[in-house]
Amino acid sequence: MKQVLSIEDRAINLAHYIIDSKDTVRGAAKKFGISKSTVHKDVSERLKKINPSLAKEVRIILDENKAERHIRGGMATKLKYSNLKKIVK
């Protein structure tokens, strides 16, 4: 049986996971089985009220991920087309 966490506990667990793994909002959502919107709301809004210092730590990771987002997208596109080229040959 799946254990149900309170919203506060979930927000704290998400924050610790993101800080420890440096994972993205999308990755955390997949890991916890919830939507990206819920993850974002938990760590951006709810966490400020629950634990402001933890919220600041998570914000640093989220800002890094946002700054690197265009690089990851470019790498994914490059990989996609290099794999397509191998299939065509």
C-alpha cells in the first residue's frame, strides 16, 4: 500500500531530492509520480512558508537548471540527429 504524505512533507522530500540529485523539476516529477506543476508549486511557493532556507537552496539548483536548459536541449537535438544519420547509412 502506498503511503500518503502531507503536502508539507512532500514539499520537503522534493526539496531534499532536488538538492541531493541536482535533478530537474521534470525529473523530480517523474521520480515522485506527480506533475511538473505540482513539483514547481511545492518547491517554489509552499516551501517558502514551510522552510525558507531550504527553499533558497532549491532555488539555486532550479536557477542552474534553467540556465543550462538550452544546452541540454541542443545536446538532445544533436544526439537525435546523429542517431538518425546512423540509421539512414
